[in-house]
Amino acid sequence: MTVLAPARHRGREVAKLVAWRLLVAVPVVVLVAIAVFVLAAVSPFDPIYQYFGAGIFSASGADIANARAQLGLDVPVWEQFERWVGGLLSGDLGQSLSFRQPVATVIAQRLPWTLLLVSVGLLVSVVLSLTAAVVAAWRQGGWVDRAITALGHTLEGLPPFVLALAAIAVFAVAWPVLPVAGLTDAGAPVSFDQVARHIVLPAMVLGLSQTPWLVLHARSSLISALDEDHVLGARARGLPERVVVLRHALPTALLPFVTVLGNRLPELVTGAVLVETVFSWPGIAAAIVTAALAVDFPLLAALTLLTTVAVLAGALIADVAVLLLDPRVSADG
């Protein structure tokens, strides 16, 4: 992506990039859907046992057969896949075995909360990483820079659930100032104040879990940008260092930062699964865990496709942002 593209061609470049990504995304999504049902075919687990639970031991053969027929489990997997694709095209995602609700209802109830958590967590990560990277690059070689770099490398190896447990130990046990589970306090209605208090810890943990990579990349990009000609020229003109860093070096460093941010989206999804589970956040990621444990293939297939589409869309948005921000970039690269 190094061909110089005139500004008037930006719209054409964006359209070309979107069309190419959609052309690639369609077979990827199809392959993911097929993979889910292939795994269902070779799985040693029978979803009917999870559907009945302990009641399977007292259920009659007729009851089990009727349940299989109602759930569409009485036909080969390839036919189940054919029915599922037909339902998907018509907007019917099937029936969740674990939640005993239509899959579309489960997703509609949980998706907004996941989007809220991921959005706030992403905002936290961006603010923390850019602030720390600017301070570190500004004081390159100093103790602050060394401390931020060391902390970044340390946090790289910590999974989100470890950060979550540490946050609970500090802010809910040692210093009990924040709630650690659910959307609201027990028995309290859903309100802005309740959700705002309950989202603080999970959003901070999710954002902090993604910060180390962003900090280290943004710091490196900023240090490189500080040696570029236009930044050296700004210094030579006697501009204050704060103006040089924030108005000249930082915009240049933001382009690779956006790319790295897009590449981190799969990790953000994985982190959301762990964070929602630890904090009992009623989102899509927690439903993935429930569906997997209950062998709920209709729900698991829909959530897997949704996650795949989200990751592909996030990567596309990041590349479009770079294409719009940097006139040197072309969709042909």
C-alpha cells in the first residue's frame, strides 16, 4: 500500500477496498459455518442430553424422539446444515437449546451489552495507551519511559482473567468501592447509574488487557516520528516541545496505531469472553461460553458467525481509516 493516491480518488479507493474485502469475507464466513457443523458431526456429545439435563434418565424413548424431531436433531448433520442455512437466509436462526429461546432473541437481548462493554473498554485502551506512549516517547530514555516500557512488557503476558481477579481483589475485597457482578445490584432496576457503576471494573480490565501492545507500538511509532523532517523542522522553528509532539509527531504516529488497533480486535473479542464470564456480564461473549458448555450448536453457530463478521468488519474499518487518513496509501497495496 505505497502508491500515491490523489485525494479526489479517496472515495474510489475506499469502494475498491470494501468490495475486495467483501469478496474475501463471504467464503471465509461460509467456511466458518461449515467448520462449526463439521465439528458438530464429529463431536462425541449429544445435544439432547444437555437439553433434558438430569431429566434424560426419566424421559421415555418417545419423549426423546419427539424432542429430537422438534429440535431438528433427527436428521443427518448435512441436512441440519441445509436447514440452518435456509433459516439464516430467511432470518430464522433456530432455537437455542440452552436458553430455551429463539437464537435471534438471545442475541438481541445480549448484543447491546457486549457492544457497550467493548466500546467502553476500547475507549479506555486507546486513551491509556496514547497517553502513556506520548509520555514515554516525550521522556525517551528517562525513568518514566523505562517504567512504562517495563510495565507494558509485564502486562503482555497476563491474560485478562488474571487482571480481572486482581481488580476484584483490590476494588471489591481490600477496598470495596465497586460492584463486581451483573448489570445492577441485586433487585435493582436497570438504570444509567447502576450500569455505569457496574461497567467500571469489566471495562477497565478489558481495556487494560489490550493496552500493552498499543502502548509499545505507539511509543515506537512516536519515537520514529520525532526524527522525521517535518518534526525536526518544527523544532528548528522554535515551537514548544508540547506542540511539536502533539501536533506534528502524534498525527504521524496515529496511522500505524490505527492499523495495530484493528489487528487487536480478535484479541479484544477473546478478552471480552473471559471478562464477561468473570464479571457475570450478560453479553454475547458469556452466551458463547454457555452455548459451548451446553453443546448448543444452533446458538454456537450463530455466535461464531457473528464474531467472525465482527472481526472482519473491525479490520475493514481500521484499513478504511488508514486509507482516508494517509494520502500515500492505496487500496491496491
